[in-house]
Amino acid sequence: MMVCERGVIVSNLQLLSVLSLVGAIATFVPAIAQAQLASVSTYTQNAPQEQRSGAEKAIEVTGVRLNSTPQGLELILETAGGQQLPVATPTVDDNSWIADLPQTRLALPEGDYRAENPAQGISLVTVTQIDANRVRVQLVGETAAPIAEVVPSQNGLVVTVTPATAAPTAQTPTETETITEGEPAQEITVTATRTAAEPQDVPRSVTIINREQIEQQTRLSQNVGEILGKLVPGLAVPTQSSSNFGQTLRGRNIQVLIDGIHSAINFAKCSARFAHDRSFGDRTN
């Protein structure tokens, strides 16, 4: 019985401890819940106030003007209270120059601002509201991003814009232009009438013998008359005598012009060795 009674006494003590612990937990949990509800209520009441204060801090842009300058354009953003506008670091993306204005709102009657092709080399200028408290200024060039400089102003902001200069491109020659580089020297023929003309413009049959042809024939014969008889159509071969007398062209007597000067060697009974200048082959091209 003593063991049993002691066992009952121990059990009662354990039960009392459990009940005390449950009461403490029941008291602690409502306290935590009340604290959490209080913090949620405080945050809910303060959040709109913070949003309202952020909106109240934003500077309003009430006017946007675009003026032409000798260098390009001048973009002016005006504020109602004469406040300077903050500007983040501008960036360049392809042909666009971009600058964001934090803590800024547009208060224009037409909403966003947009100007297309305001100047040569600039295709677009925009001022837009991209979120609740941020305005973006974007300048788009035709071939490259414009060169822009931000100048703070007492009444807002001024952006000076200069179009980017494109790299010079090689000009193709027009129909009237003549390209002389790399062209061969012009060939002029002195005719029997002593007029200088190109071979294709001479109104008669012309045979041009170049140095290569003469050098090939000199391997077989050193006689100029014989060489010409082989290379000039219709020119008879020489008489194989010691002179050039009697050599004809298509059955007719011929005249010899050396550098446009008449020579009567065809009718002179002189030695064929001295009938022509020894440098004749060197001056023939």
C-alpha cells in the first residue's frame, strides 16, 4: 500500500506539473499572436504613408522644349518649383543615348513627349514615364548614338545634343570621271597627214608592230624590210638585193615615215644596211 500510495502521490505531482506547463503555454501563445498582429497593423498603417511621402518627394516635370542650335539640338526639361532634376549615369545602346531621372514624374498635358526627326542625324527624341517615380530621356541617332551632355539648370535640366558624324565612305567615280591610276600609257599614231590620233580613230588600215614581234623575227633575219614584209599584210618582201628599191604595198609604191618625218629611202639605191637608223628597232614599240 505504501508503494501504491507513493506511486499515486508521484502521479499527482506529475499531473500538477503538466497542468502548470499547459497554462504557461496558453498564456505565451496569445501574447505572441497579439505582438504579431500589432506589428502587421503598424506596417499596414505606415506603408501608405511611406508611399505618399515618396510620391510627394518626386519632382514634377511641367514642360519639355526642344530648340535648334548650330551644333544640333537643346532639350530643356522644366520643373514647377524651380528644382534641379537628378540624373543617373547615361548609357549608350546601339544608336540610342539613354538617361534616367530618378524621383521624377511627368506632369505634361499630353503625357509623354515625342519628337521625330527634329534635326539632321537625329531620328527620335522621347521623354517618357517608365515607372511611378522615374522618367527616361532617350535620343536616337540615324547612324550612331548622338553625343549628349547633361547641364544642370536652376529650373530643371538641359541636354545639349550633337549628331554623331558618320565615317566617310569612299566615293564611287561618276560616269564623267576618269580613273588614271593603273591605266597603260596612251598609244598615239602619227599618220601620213602628220596628225596625232589613236589607232582606232585613224580612217585607214593600220598595222601596229610591237617590240616582241620584231625581236622574234630578228632571230631569223636582221633585214628590216624582210621583217616588215612578214608582219605587215600586203607588204611585199624585199627584192633580196643590196637596196630596198622596189618594195611595194599591195602593188603600189610606199612612203616611209620615221617618227612622222618623210624618208625617201624606198626610192634611193642605197645600201639596205644603212637605209634605216640602227636604233629603229629600239624606237619601235
